[in-house]
Amino acid sequence: MRSVIWLVLIFVAAVVAATAFGSNDGLASFYWNGWRFDMSLNLFLLLLIGTCFVLVTVMQAISVLTGLPQRAHEWRTARRDRTAQAALREALAQYFGGRYSRAVSAAQRALAIQSDTPAMAQDNDFTVLAHLLHAGSAHRLQDRLQRDQEMAKALDLAQRSPAARPVEEGARLLAAEFALDDRDADKALALLAELPPGVARRTHALRLKLQASRLAMQPLEAMKTARLLAKHQGFSKIAAQGLLRSLAFESLSSAHDIDQLTTIWQQFDPAERRDPFITAHAVRCAVQFGAANEARQWLRPFWEQLDELAVDERSVLAAALARCTEGIGPDWLPRLEAAARAYPADGAIAHAVGSALAQRQLWGKARSLLEQAAADSKLAASQRRDALLQLARIARQQDDSARAGEFLEAAAKL
């Protein structure tokens, strides 16, 4: 198609030239020092065009000749730049390939080429990336001194160049990873705290902060970070739930008295306080501090809506209540009896209700429920053993030593 267009244009130009110059009888006369020279106007125009063409060609040739040294310098600089870029790519490939010694050599070669080329001295991004690759490879080789030196150079260059801001953020995140690998949680948290707010909310930064908080034994801070990660879909829903439960367990287990335990409990989100497993762990911790009444207050909302809970959730709540029946009041009896009627085949419910009734000295009802729990093979051995021990105490209260001995023997076998 292009050839056809050019052919049409040539024909148009030929037609225009023939029309304009075919019948042109004009003359061009030149006078010089008494001499006169005449030529046709068509020839004059052709010579004028040719002269202009020659002049332009000569000027371009002179420009090319005078620019040869500059072009040679640019070519040498471009060749060095390509060589340095190839060395940097080689360092990156060797780093990801696990050949860290070769990666160090390639990064050093790239930096050496740049230092010998003044035109590349202003490329701070290139320099910082080379230093980061060198630092990362040295870290893998356990050369902490070289790693820290290269990382310091990278951070210094990045801070002095506004255009290298993204590289500085990457350098700080990488330095935080190195600190975590060194088990230095304080340094990792300090590096992460220096990040701008927008960078600190990125998923990778939040993951590093979560690891650092757990390493620093700060489960409450780790929970806040885990909530943000769950909000940004950094984990699957099941993984986030399991992680938050684990961190909540760590937080509750770190309490040294009931006041500290209550403070930690109040710092949880409402969704976490509504988690049966977290509540059950909080109850176990409260019982260890002799605060059975506070533990039952945490359990009360769940026992008012047992029908909304899954089987494993009911079981863990029942086991938690069985631990804190000491001093249980009569206000609990209606809901406990309702639970026993609603779940007659649930050994965990039978154990919890039987323990509460035994605490209230309602021996008859307690004995039948505890016997049901002790005979339930699906129930945990610790709960069945506790049911048998309570049956033995009830038998001793009723002066039935033989039966108490049988229960104690069965408990010992478990």
C-alpha cells in the first residue's frame, strides 16, 4: 500500500512539474563587472535546488565529523552501562539461584564498572540495588559484618536521593528481615517503626511486624498486627482465626494475677471475647488465680445461647465451666438443668452440670450426670477421671466406702 502511495505522489509531482515548467519561457540573467549571463528559469531552479541539497549534505557531513569524539564517548559509556546492567542481572540471577558467592562477585563487578564510569555515577537506584544484592548474599553466607556495611551504604545512598525512595523502603524491609533472622526483635521493630505510614501498612511490612512482635513476646501488639493482616486478606479466614486464637492464648497466659488477666481480656476485640475457645482459655487462667466468679461471668453469655454453638464449642465451654464450679450460685441451676435436658447425650454437658450440682450438694442429680460422663468413651480422659473422682467424693459423703473405692480404682486406670 505504501508503494502505491509513493507511486501516485511521483506521478502527481511529474504532472505538476510538466504543467508549471513545460511552457516556461522565462530567463534568469546575471550581471557581473560588465558581463551578462543568461540561462533559462527552469535550469536556474534546478541548479538552485541542487546547490541547496549539496550545502545541506556538506553541513551534515561536517557535523558528523566534528561529533565523532562525542559519539565515541557515548558509545563507550553505553557499552559500560550495558556491561554493568548485565553484571547486576547476573547477581540477581545468582542470588535467586542460591549461588551467593557468585552473586557477591557479580554485584562487586557491577559496582566497580559504575565507579570507573563518571557518567553512571548519578544512577543511585543502580548503586543501591547492587549494594542490596551484595548485602543479601553476604547475609546468606553468614557474613554479618559485610552485610551490615553494604546495607549501611545502601541506606545512606537512598536517603540522599529523593528518586530512590522506593529503594530505601525496600532496603529497610530487607534490613528488618535480616534482624529477624538474627533473632533481634528490638532492631526489627525499630526499623519497621521508621517506615512511612503507607509503607508500614503493606502486607509484607505487617507480616514482618507480626513476626517481630511474637519474637519480642508482645502478643497483644502481635494481635493488633494480625487483625490488620486479616483485614487486608493477608491470611485465609481459617488461618487468621487460628493465629488470633494462638496469640490470645499467649496473651492470657502471660498474666500474673487476676487484675492483669482482666485488663488483657478487656483489650480484646468483641469478636475475640465471643470466641468460645478464647473464653475457655481465659477461664482456665482465671481459675488458676482463684477467680472462679469472674470466670463464670465470662461464660454466662455462652450458656444462655448454647443452641447457637457447634459441638466442639459446647464441649470446650462445658469443660471450662466444670473447672470453675466452686462457689457457683443458685442462679446458674435453671440454665444448667435446661442444658442437660437439651443435650441429654452430651458427655461434656453432663460433666459440667454434674460438677455444678455436686458443688451445690445436690447429690442425687449430680451422681447420675457424673456417671453418664464417666461412661462416655468420647469424652476426654481428664474429664472422665474428674467425674470419677467427684463420684468417689459423693460416695464418701454417703458413707459408701466400697463404691468410693471402685470409683477411685477406675480413675486410676484412666
